[in-house]
Amino acid sequence: MKAKIKELLEEKISEPPKAMVKNRIKVLRAERDWTQADLADRVGISRQAVISIEKYKYTPSLELAFNLAKVFGVEITDVFNYVEEGEGDV
């Protein structure tokens, strides 16, 4: 019985696969010759927020993600991509 409990606890403790939302904001900005401040002004956020998103320190809300795509004139999937660990860069 103790062995089964220990096994279940170890399963619960093991971490799920890490995943993240990758973005192409820096590339899209460069293609348009926009600074972080330019993008921030166009979307209505701070330059620091743009920096945080580009450095993966902050994942934007769905509303902000759609607004970013709209400002770039592309589909949201051209800006953001969900990647699980082991899938590589997309």
C-alpha cells in the first residue's frame, strides 16, 4: 500500500512538459523598421511591455495578441505560436 501511494505521489510531483508561446514580434518590427516605442504607441501599451513580450517574460492577453496582429496586418498565427518542449523552434 505504501509503495502504491509513493508511486502516485511521484507521478503527481513530476512536472508536465514545458510549453511556451513563441512570438515573432521582433522580426515583424524589424521588417517594418519600427522601434519598440513605435509598436507600443500603435498598440497602446508601454515600451516596457513590448520588451517583456519579446523577451518571453510576459505572455500577452488574447485581446492584446489580436491587437498586435492587427497592427502588423497579419493573422495572429503569424505572430504567435504555441510550442511544447521538444518540438523545436517553429
